[in-house]
Amino acid sequence: MTNPTLQLPLTALLPVFGVLALCLWLGLSALSRMAQERESATEPMLPLIGSDQPGHSPLHNWDPRWKIAAILLFAFCAVALNHPVAIAGALGVAVAMVRIGRLPWARSLRRLQAMNGFLAMFLIVMPLTAAVQPDDFLVIFGGLTSWPLNLRGLKLALLIIGKAWTLALLMEPLLATAPLGATIWGLTRLGLPTRVSELLLIAHRYLHVFFDELQRMRRGMEARGFHTGQGLAPLSDYGNFIGMLLVRSYERTHRVYDAMQARGYSGTMPDHYRFATGPADRLKGLLLVTFGLGLLLGDQLLRGGS
């Protein structure tokens, strides 16, 4: 059986490459802007995870345990979707949650922008590598009959991108509406081992210190005339740089542990968060999970109808 095909001239590829180049440029510009901000800031800037700013949105006032459980369950439902309409619905719910949480769009869009450079590769690879099945619609550009563009592969790529955008946006209301400590201790109440919680908190705290140490060492090398170039000399300098950074990090761990013991650390970190669940917390969790299950049911019905 012959697959339906559409013949287009090679010039029709120019808009396609233009869109892909724009996605790559947006991703690279986002990474470049973050690097420039780190350079210009007095302290090294890392992607914000939690939020210590008080908020009064329904997401800020949500019990972290119910918020984590509901958003993760909705995320699992979103990943299981396979129909474009259902995935668009999940993406709409994620956008609505960012809006309800009164979160800055700049932070969410920057996260998506940094992802687009990677996600754009799906738009190139999947339409060209998807195995041709009966009834697949193929687009042939010029005389490139051995490289047909499979619209089913393009559809799969768009579905993956839609799911990725949904999950990325869901991370904003999950993490940016409460302090990181509250989120991690909420995970602990849901079954995460206490040791893992403590390691995550310490790693987040001293990741900033680690980057500050790295920046100071880099500025010291540049003050001594270090310049990147070709040959073995720069590689040797980089090796010494990494070795010294590891040694300093190892020494700092001992100083951090001594400081913790001096402050009364006896094997467990104090839990300063007290959670209280109310009817509104349960209602918000049930509503979000119901939306996820409704999208799953709608996805099954849409795929059955098609």
C-alpha cells in the first residue's frame, strides 16, 4: 500500500529551518543571559528553587504535603496522555496554576526558553527517523525521496514538547510557592527518607558557596594572567584548578560538620515546620487530581473515537 505523499520544493524547507534556528537561538540566548547575570552579580546567581517571599495565593497557602502529592499525581497523568487535545488541556491547567500562584512569568518563560534549544532537536530527528507505517502522510522536499518527512513523527515530537512544557510549568507552583525547607520536609512527611532530606538541604545551601569559591578561584587565575588557548598548558592549568577546587571543597565539608556539631547537631536536623491540613487543602488536592483523571479519561475517549 502506497503512503499518501505531498511534493514540495526545496525552498519550502527555509521556513522550517527558520523556526528551528529561532528555537535554538532562544535557548542559547537564555543560557547566555544567565551566564551574564552570574558575571555581573556580586554573588553567583543560581536558578532559584524555593521562595522565601511571603505570598497570599491559594498555592502559597496550600499545605505542602497535599500540594506535592496533588501536583505529582497530576504530572503523572499528564505524562500518560497521548492525544494533542488532552495534552493541550494539561498545558492549560499548568498555565492556570502559574497564574493562580501569582508567579512571575519571566521565570517560567526563561525555564521554557532554556529547554527549547534541546526540544527543537525532536522536531528535526523524529520526523526524519520515524518508521513509516501504513497511512502515514509523507512530505517530500524536492527530489529527496530517501529523506521523507513523516508527519506522524512530527506529531510525536509536538506531543513530547507539550508534555515537557507542562512538567516544566508545574515545577513553578510546586517549588516557587513555599520555602525549599518546607517543600523538602513535606516530602519527608510523605515518605522521603530523612537522610535524603538533610542531604538535599545541605547541598542546596552549600551549592551557592561552592560556586562562590569557583568564581573567586577563576578571578584569581585571570589576575595571574591565565588565558584560554590551545596546547597542553591550558589543560594542565585546568587540571590544577579542578584538583584545588576538590581539595578546598573537601576541607570545607570538615569545617561545616564541625560548625554543625558546635551548634548542637547530633545526627538529625531540627524540623521547624509544622503543617496543618484543612478542608481547603483537601479540596484543592482533590480538584487537581480530578482534573488529571478527567484528562486521562478524555484522552482515552478521544483516541478511541479517532
